Amino acid sequence: MGKTPSPLTPDGLAALVRARELLLMLDYDGTLVPMAPLPHLATPSPEILNALQRLAGTPGRVVAVISGRRLEELQVMLPLTGLYLAGTHGAEWRDPGGRIYRRLDPASFKKMMDILEAMAVECVNGKDGFLIENKGLSLALHYRRAEPAAAVETLNKFHRRILPVINKHGLEVLPGRKVVEIRPRGVNKGIMVQYLCRRYPQAFPLYFGDDRTDEDAFAALEGGWGILVSPAPRPSAATFSLSSPREVYRVLLLLNGNGRPGWQ
């Protein structure tokens, strides 16, 4: 996965890139907003929304949020204009003009995701602390609130149950932060990063992310920097690191020419 990224302060990072034309790409959960016990609780503050909207309207700044969440959900969480919103790891996205594109047809995966959802329900078997999320093109089994022993037992059972299915139908299992996701092979954030880098070759690309799913994006950067958002050092394909979403917000403020944080 690479070496441990060099830590930077928000002020140090902003000073390095402020004068450049920028392609700013950001993950959502754990990067723009702190992780929450349940996905629907991870909502952006008005200050975050304002910072993103200002950047999206600034010449020389292209802004994209690339997430494992569904595009429909991202549009609710980030009711903004003039930026890219990419959902389901880049399988679907909305461009700054509001046009929507999809790499895959959700209808062709519906039956398979419904089968996987039924398997997940069977493995969880009513135990507390789990959340099953059928996204149409992928399926996520969250266990942020589950007891550790129950999580291990359930995940092992789930992996054994789905293995023949994913091998047969060209799917892959991707572990994340207290979540396991099943998605079509070849769907990852790196593909969206490559698309944006080629669309804006004059802009210096930065990608901010915190999770295993963001490693594909870090590795796909063409001449830019990956910024790992993590409170503790760890190996990554990213170049630099920040410690928290609070520091990501500070970078956005500085790039907007505002050095006073208003985090809530």
C-alpha cells in the first residue's frame, strides 16, 4: 500500500498549492465530515457547505466529492451547484452542469444485490449494531455499533455465504472502516479520479480520503498528491496526511482566502 505519508499542517498544505489551478477531489465520510454511528447522521455543517460552494464558484478551482454513498444520497447531503458529485465509488456522477452519468446500469445488478441483501439479513439474524445498505450497484454491511465478538462471527459467516456468489458474478469484497462492501469488479474511485485528471489536465490534482476505498484514488492520481486523513500514521499510497476532517475544513477555508475556522 506504500510508505507512511508525511504529515502536513493545513496551513502548510494550503501554502504549497494556493497559487496553482486546482482539481480538488474529496471523499465524504471521514474526510469532509466526521464518521458517525449511523450513515444518515454524518451531515455537513453549514460552514462546510459554504466553503465547498465558494470553492466551486472560484475560477481556477474544480471541486469533486467522490463517495461510496449513492449519488441520490450525496445530492441530498450536499445541495450545492457547480461541482462534481460522484456516488457508488464513481459508478454514477453528476457534473457541474447537473447532467447525470452512469458507468453501469443499476437494473442489471438489482437481482444480485437483492440476493446478497437477503444473505446479509440471514447472517446478521437480528443482532444489534449492524446496518445493511443496498445501494443498487453495491451492498454494504456496516458494523460500527456491533459488539466485536458478534461482528467477527457475523462477518466470517457472511464471507463464507457470499463467496460462491461473488466469484460467479464478477463481484469483489472491499473492507472499510467498520463496513464490508460488495461491488462489481472494476468499479472504484480511481477510475473517476483518472477521468477528472484527464478532463482537467491543466489543474494540479489533490485527493483527500481516509479509507481503504480511497487507496484506489491515491494510486490513480496523475502527477498530483493524495492526502490521507487519519489521526494516526499508517502506510498508504497518499503523499501527505492530515489528522482529521477539521483539518480538511481548515484547508478549504485557506484556499478560499479565509484563515478563521468556524468548525462546529
